[in-house]
Amino acid sequence: MPQVNLFGHNRAAEDCSYLENAINEIEDYAIILMDVYGDIVNWNRGAEKIKGYTADEIIGENFRRFYTVEDRQLKKPEELLKKAAETGRAQDEGWRMKKDGSLFWASVTISAIHDENKSLAGFSKVTRDLTERKANDAAKELYTEQLKAKNKELEQFVYIASHDLQEPLRSVTSLTEILEAEYGSLFDEKGVVMLGYITAATNRMKELIKGLLDYSRLGQNRQLAAIDCSKLLEEVQRDLEFSLTEHKAVITSTHLPALQGYKTELRLLFQNLLGNAIKFVKPGAAPAVHISCEERVDDFLFAVKDNGIGIAPEYREKIFVIFQRLNNRNAYAGNGIGLAHCNKIVQLHGGKIWVESEPGQGSTFYFTIHKF
Ligand code: ADP
């Protein structure tokens, strides 16, 4: 068997043995030295721990025995040695076999060793057992897939349910209209009031169903684009002009960044947050809203701060769930859908949304947009 001096030719013999001892003691890495054919010439404690062979059992054997039958048939060990000989290094991750025949997931680096004439003298091979990480990754992947499938199923359910609910609702609406047009004069005062309640209730149901449908469709045709958020905010302010003037609202902002995102959805996000900041104002007060943004390493952190009625701590998570409202509809109109939309939009952007607030002191809605 060709002898390989693995610790360099300029070192004193005692230096070499010191280093050799140190390598032998390493337990978390299998560090193996091989000759040019892949026959094992040195075997450390880590190799014994990971692969199960003692040095006596394995020295002189070929490293191909660690590979699965399929990998051997595919000539993977030979390919890796060839690559290491040609380029100096070969890396691989894959299943390897222990002495007892069980498999472990290995991360392997094979490096070529040359003698003083620059001729190939052998290889070093460092192996790490990543079975646990591999199992964690696989479990995470499975969980993500299951979650995705469940989400899709739920969205389909919401879509179908809300779509099918429209049909009977249409019948109720048109029958009520006919009732009012053809028999309205026959109703006494109480009857007219009741008819009014039916119409109001069906209109509300129509809005709720529309909200559900919009929610399930949100982001379906999303397209990633470069968005100038300052411009987007100007557009949203133009859309809300009537309401801003009516409430004498003052909107201020710092310079907002340009980023990659889904424009229609982001616009809706700003629209909902600004709309709420203007709507949930203390009686008699004029809304003052400030929008700011901080660029961070992986994302942008936006803040929409208002001087409104605020939100009690126990409701700060609940408000992001669809149809959840805290206030009387007569005092503040709405369906409880806006923040659920915001939550979904932020999630589509890989971010989070939350609120910090003091009742009576205003609220600050924070959301992050991940950098694509
Ligand atoms: P909607 O505005 O239609 O009621 P949202 O989903 O947008 O529905 O909001 C849910 C609830 O969260 C609101 O009904 C309100 O109670 C509370 N909320 C939202 N934004 C604010 C705000 N800026 N200030 C105070 N309360 C708010």
C-alpha cells in the first residue's frame, strides 16, 4: 500500500504525531486518510463512532464499502475521487452505510493530498453525520406541505361556500323587492319596518359574502413588481380624498421606500389601515395619521400610527381574524374584514402584522414586508 505523509513534509516528526493525535481524538467528524485508490490508511475516533468500525477492522479496506449498492453501481465513489484528484476537492451529501448495515446521512468533503513533486499522494476525507438534521428538514418539509394543502382546501371551501350562498340570497333579495313593489301598500307600519329590516339584513349578508369571496381570492393573480411606496400612498390618499376631507384628517409620512411586492394587494393594505385610522377616531377629534418605514436587513418595517380610540390589550390579536369587530356597528360602520385582508396580504409578502395600542391613546399598526 503506498504510504502517505499526511501532515506535510516540512514538519518535525513530533509535530506530525501531535497533529495526528489531535485528529484521532476528534469525535464529531470522521476524518479518514486514503491512498490514491481509496484504500483507508488512517482512521480517527470520530470515524469509529460514526461508522462503527475500529481502526484494526477497516485500515486497508476500500472506502467504497461505505456507499450504498446503488451508489456503488453508479460509480459514485470513483467519481468523487476523480473530481477531488482533478479539482483538489469533492463535496457530497448522501446516504452512507455503517458497519451494521444501517444508513446515515453524510456530509462529505474529499480533498486531494500531493507529495513534494505535486503528484497525487492520497486523499483526506471528512465526514459529518447529519441524519438528525436531515430528519428535521424532512419533517419540516412534510409539515409545510400539509399546511399548504390544508390552506388550499380551506380557501376552496370558503370560495365554494360563499359562492353558493349567493344564489339563495339573490332569491330572497328579489322576492323582498317584489313583495315591497307589489304588496308594499298593504303592509301596516310595523310590516313596513320589518320589510326594511329584511332588506337591511340581506344587504349586510351580501356584503359579508362579498368580503369572504374577496378574502379567498386575495392574491390569486398577484404579480411581483417594483413599487414606490411613497407614490402608492399618494394614490391611496387620492382614493380616500372624500373621507379625508370629510373628517379633516391629516396624513403625514416619512420617505417611504421602493420595494418588490404585489401592488394591488399592498394598495389594499394601506387603504384598509388608513381607512381604519380615519374611521376609529374619538368623537369630535380630527384624525392624525403618520406613516413611517425602517429598512432592516431582511425586511421593511412599516408603522401606521393614529390618534384614534385605541384597542384594549385583550383584543390585539382577535381583530386580525375575519368578522371580528369590537365596536357597535351604529357607532363605527364595518364588517370586520379589513384587518383579516391586511393579515393575508402581509403573509403573502412573507411578513407579520401586529398592533400596539393604549385605549384612548391611539394605535400603531406595524407590518413587515420581506425583501424578495
Ligand atoms: P372593520 O373596520 O370593518 O370593523 P377591520 O377588520 O378593519 O374591520 O377591523 C376590526 C376591528 O378592529 C374594528 O372593528 C375595530 O374594532 C378594530 N380596529 C381596527 N383598526 C383600528 C384602529 N385604527 N383604531 C381602533 N380600533 C381599530
